[in-house]
Amino acid sequence: MRCFLAILALSMTLCLSCSRGQPKRGPASPSLRLAVVTDLKGYLEPCGCTSDPLGGIDRLAAQIRTLREGPVPVVLLIAGDTFFDAAELEPVRVDQASRNAKTLAGILNGLEVTAVLPGRRDRAQPAATLEVLQEASEFPWLAMTSDADVLRTEAGALRLSIVGARPGSERDAVAAALGSVQAQSDLTIALVDGSRRDANRIGAIDGVDFVVQGGLDEDDLVPPHQAGNAWIFHASRQGQGLTVVDVYRTDKGGPFADRSEWSRAEAAVQLDRQISDLSAKITGWEKSGEVDAADLEAQRSRLAGLKSDRQALDAPAASANGNSLFARWIPLSNGVPRDKQVGKLMREHDKVVNEANRLAFANLRPPPLGPDDIAYVGSAACAGCHTTASWWWRNHAHGVAYLTLQQRNKEYNLDCVGCHVTGYNQPGGSTVTHNLNRALVNVGCESCHGPGAAHAKDPEKVGIVRDTPESMCLVCHTPEHSDLFDYDAYRKTLVVPGHGLPPMKR
Ligand code: HEC
Ligand code: HEC
Ligand code: HEC
Ligand code: HEC
């Protein structure tokens, strides 16, 4: 009966708000929309190797443009490593990475970025590189020369203070920078590059409403969570997705209540897990009778606390009268539209990089053969004797892996070529430009059977690796580039009549 009444009461509140023609709870239109990007790491787009590649700065651009078409002011904030994904670039990569960063800065200019807090890897680049990039950026880079910078700006009716905290800077330094300006702002947002603890520390500063957290590097998306009165937002890495936060700010100050399902659902999962773990433990302790009564009581009351926290999550979200927010994450997956103009810039960029690398590395040779090394010859040299295997291979994905890159103007791209050719950087193998007049393009026979010049010359005397151990596949089939890789399942598809099995009789 109680339950029935509760449902009735709930449906009445819902109906009351429906009748006003407004969303289920809260004011109709947000005062502000935050678009949050974290740990972009210079990614213009995903490599395209995996089953469901996420990301693409053209997709991000399309989202931002759509957000900006609405009446709600949009503030685009970026935190964490934005332009570079390594602190110390290998010398051969410096040019490509710098070009990449510059293209990215240009595209971000078009998105009217409000502020960027560059991460530790960005900051580790040579001063000259950073200077050029900063000059090319039409948006502020925060906390480059001090522990904390405050950017004051307005969005709609709200006065914002956006504070960037230099990685590793002390909480006090950030609080001091905010000091006097906070009284004159309606919303304070901190940009951080660091661990979760760092973000929590900054979030706990009095008056900070939101923290945009970069610096989580390998972590997947982290849902919004609270530290002190502040909400901490993250948006995944490498431009895989965008976090959008609708901010409903009333005249009253005070903390924000989260009305989005996202973080509540996540919090519920965690609490459920804690409750079931603790319940099981308590049952065990009760049975064993070895635990002190006072300790047991303390644990029971902890459990009660968890249960009441859990119930609070299910209660209708905080009242519509106070400040509230609604956060969602938009994965930039295949189905998401792309911005055509930005796409064009990306394609031009690919061409420029390809051509620049082709010329710059024209004389790059692989390491020389050591006394015990065997040279690579290329798949064509195997075809004369292993006819059926060659037919099979030419139509297999491995046999067209280079074409995959050529079609995208990426065959000279240092981020790509290594796994789409044979014997990359191996003694007597290939480099980004050097491929024995194309003999070593594609993932050839020798990618799996090892360098074969000696065997091809005298197969009666010199053998070659027959079966490929998993470790060889894993050189290219890394989790980042081959998310579905399973050695047995993948290998099975290679061993077919004519290659590893007797050819079919006609
Ligand atoms: C001149 C002919 C010839 C050429 C060229 C040649 N092979 Fe062979 N290959 C043979 C013969 C003969 C055998 C041994 C007989 C057999 O089992 O088929 C063999 C065996 C193999 C085996 C099985 C090894 C084993 O231990 O069972 C593999 C794998 C192989 N070759 C790969 C290659 C690759 C890769 C190339 C090119 C780099 C190549 N071969 C070039 C003639 C050739
Ligand atoms: C030198 C790098 C490299 C090595 C070594 C390598 N692969 Fe691949 N593999 C690739 C690339 C690149 C592709 C995708 C080519 C394309 O479509 O452009 C691929 C594609 C495949 C596919 C096709 C997947 C599909 O969805 O169609 C299979 C299966 C596969 N590899 C299995 C293996 C196995 C098993 C091994 C080890 C025995 C191996 N590969 C070793 C680079 C490699
Ligand atoms: C570490 C090795 C590695 C690197 C680096 C790499 N790839 Fe791949 N790529 C692979 C493998 C392995 C596959 C096959 C994955 C699978 O099917 O499981 C693949 C598949 C692909 C495919 C899908 C082909 C198809 O027909 O479905 C595309 C496109 C591709 N890669 C493009 C790129 C581009 C562009 C880059 C550079 C930005 C790149 N790759 C860098 C290993 C790599
Ligand atoms: C992606 C990895 C891969 C590539 C590329 C590849 N092979 Fe193989 N090959 C294998 C595996 C795995 C086997 C099965 C080994 C076994 O059954 O012991 C095999 C078996 C063979 C055998 C032994 C056949 C038999 O029945 O004796 C020959 C010969 C061979 N491959 C030749 C080639 C040639 C030639 C090419 C290039 C045209 C090639 N392979 C490309 C992985 C590869």
C-alpha cells in the first residue's frame, strides 16, 4: 500500500510539471552549455583500424556547430594534453607532430575555443615549437607562465571565471589566483591536468563550481562526480567523445544538483557493489562469531549509511528551484555527422604530411644486416613456387594493407605505415619510404614467416618459419589497433586450402 501511494505521489509531481509544458524537472532552458574536451593528444581522427573507431575533429566540429546554432551560449573548454601525445618525440617524428599540432590549432580556431589548459606533454615540447603554436592559436592557453591564470568572460547573463591550474601547482596558488575575482563571478570553472586526486583537490577550493579534468591518459571516460561542492567533468581521450553539460544557474548561489542519469546510474552501480560486498562480509562475520560486537555494529551502521545513500539516488532529483546541471557524453562514432569544411582541411593536411615525409625521408634506409640476419625479398619472390598461397594472400586484407593507406594519403605517415608494410625498421627490411621498389609494401608473407631471401634462393637447403607465433601477430594486432584480435580465431581464417591446407581439387 505504501508503495502504491509513493508511486501515486510521484506520478502526480510528474504530471504537475508536465502540465506546465516543461521538461520533466527544472527550468526550460539552460543558462549555459559547457562543451568539454579532454586529452585530445593531437588526434585529428582515429586510425580506423578497430571495429568501432571513435573520434574525428570533423565530427567534433559538427557537434560544436550544432550546439552553437541554439539560443544557449556555448563555452568550449579543453584540458589535458591537447596537441601532442608524447613529451619527448623521436627526432624523426618532430616535423610530422608539429605540423599536426598546427593543423589542429587552426581547426580549433574555427570552433571558437574559450580556453585550453595544455597538459604536461604539451608543455614539455621545445619553447620554439610552443611559441609558434601559441601564436597560431586564437584562444588563450592557460597557466603557461604562472601557477594559475584566471580568464574572465561572459556567457549569456553569466559572468564566468575560468581558472587554469598548471600541472602540479598547489591548491593554495589556485585559490589565491581566484581570490578577489570570485566575488564578481556567477560561475567558477577550473581546468586541471593531473590525477583524480589533483582534480578533487582543486574542486574542493571554496567557490569552485566545476572542474574540467584532463590528464587521465589511459583511463576511459569518467562520469561526472563531486568533490566538495564542485562537479568534475571528463570527456575521454583522443577526441573520442564530447561531454556536454547544460548548466541551470538560478539567482541563488549554492551547489549544483546533477539531474543527468549518467552520473547517477554510475553512482548506483558502485553503491550496489559496495552494499552487496559489505552485506556478504557482515553475514560471514555474524556466522563466524569471531568479530567483536562493537566492530560488527559499526559495520552494520556503515551498511545502513550506504543503503540510505542508495535510496537517495532513486529519489526524485534535487528540486528544480536550485542550481542544477545535466551532463551527457556524445561518442563521436561512425554514425555522427562530419563537418565538411573541417574534413577538407584534414584531407589537405594528410596530403601535405604525406608529401613532406616522402621528400624528407627519401634516403631513410633500414638498419643494415648483421652477420646472422637474413634479408627480406618481398612477397613477389615467393609467388613462383607458392602459387596458391600467393593467390590467397593477394585477396586477403594483408595483401591490400598498403592500399588502405594510399587511399587515405597516409602511406608515408609515420603513425600508420609501420603495420601496413613488411619488415618495418628491421635489418634489411623497410622504412617509411624504402620498400625495395614496392616489394615490401602490404603485410607480406615475410611479416609472418620471417625474412626469406635465403629460403627463396635455395629452398632445398634453407628453411623458413612455418607457423607464426602469436607474438609476431601482436606486433601489429595491438589492442589499440585490433580490438577484436583473438589469436586462434584470427589464425584459423588464414589457414585455408592453398595456404596451410592442401589446395582444393578440381
Ligand atoms: C624456388 C622456390 C621457392 C621459393 C622462391 C620460395 N619457396 Fe618456400 N618452399 C619451397 C619448397 C620447395 C619448400 C619445401 C617443400 C614444401 O614443404 O612445400 C618450401 C617451404 C616453405 C614453407 C613451409 C616451411 C616448413 O617448414 O614446412 C613456407 C612457410 C614457405 N616455404 C614460405 C616461403 C616464403 C614466405 C617465400 C618467399 C619469401 C618462399 N617460401 C619462397 C620453395 C620455395
Ligand atoms: C606487419 C603487421 C601485421 C602482422 C605481423 C600481422 N597482421 Fe594481420 N593485419 C594487419 C593489418 C594492417 C590488417 C588490415 C589490413 C587492411 O585491411 O588494410 C590485418 C588484418 C588481419 C586480418 C583480417 C581481419 C578482418 O577483419 O578482415 C586477419 C584475420 C589477421 N590480420 C590475422 C593475423 C594473424 C593471425 C597474424 C599472425 C599470425 C597477423 N595477422 C599478423 C597487420 C598485421
Ligand atoms: C600498431 C599497428 C598499426 C598501426 C600503427 C596502424 N594500423 Fe591500421 N590496422 C592494423 C591492424 C592490425 C588492422 C586490422 C585490425 C583487425 O581487423 O582486427 C588495421 C586495420 C586498418 C584499417 C581497416 C581496414 C579495413 O579494410 O577494414 C584501416 C582503414 C587502417 N588500419 C588505417 C590505418 C591508418 C590510417 C593508420 C595511421 C593513422 C593505421 N592504420 C595505423 C594495424 C595498425
Ligand atoms: C598473417 C600471417 C601470414 C601471412 C601474411 C602469410 N602466411 Fe603463410 N602461413 C601462416 C600460417 C599461420 C600458416 C599455417 C602454419 C601451420 O599450419 O603450421 C601458414 C602456412 C604457410 C605455408 C605452409 C603450407 C603447407 O601446407 O605446408 C606456406 C608454404 C606459406 N604459408 C606460404 C606463404 C606465402 C608464400 C605467403 C605470402 C604470399 C604467406 N604464406 C603469407 C601465416 C601467414
